[in-house]
Amino acid sequence: MHADICEAGDVAAVARFKRVLHDLGAKLIGDLSTFVQLLEVRVEGDVLLIFGDEWFVDVSGPPELVAKIVSAMREDPTPASPVPDTGSQDR
């Protein structure tokens, strides 16, 4: 399943997305970036692909996981502070 998460320039939404991933226990398992950012993370035993370019951030993964992320993004419109950096976690 695929879902658009936010515009890349929406700092608050990107911060909220990072917090949602952190809260779900996401662990970076691969950085496939070339000219765009393409990350592979493990969340609750499933693999989620995160794509980001200068316009949008979106995800692709199992329907239940993508739905959980979209739902969490809608539940809390306020960014957390400080924002955890998902990319720096153990691989």
C-alpha cells in the first residue's frame, strides 16, 4: 500500500512523521538514496519504504502498517520537541 504523507517543505508534518516512526519503534535497515531519499525501515517486524524528494514524502508497505501511520499522522497535528532522528538508530 502507498500513502502520501506530506509536502517535503512542511516542517511540522515532517517532524510529526518522524515522531510517529519513532513511537512505532522504527529501525533503519537500509539507505537506498541516490538523487532522492529512499529509506528502508523495519517497524513491528514489517518493512516500510520511505521516499522523499524536494516535493513530497510518502511511504509504501503493508496496508495495516501504512494505515496505522496515516491514522497517527491525523490524530496529533502538533510536532513533538525534540524530534527524534530515525536515521541514527541502530540498524
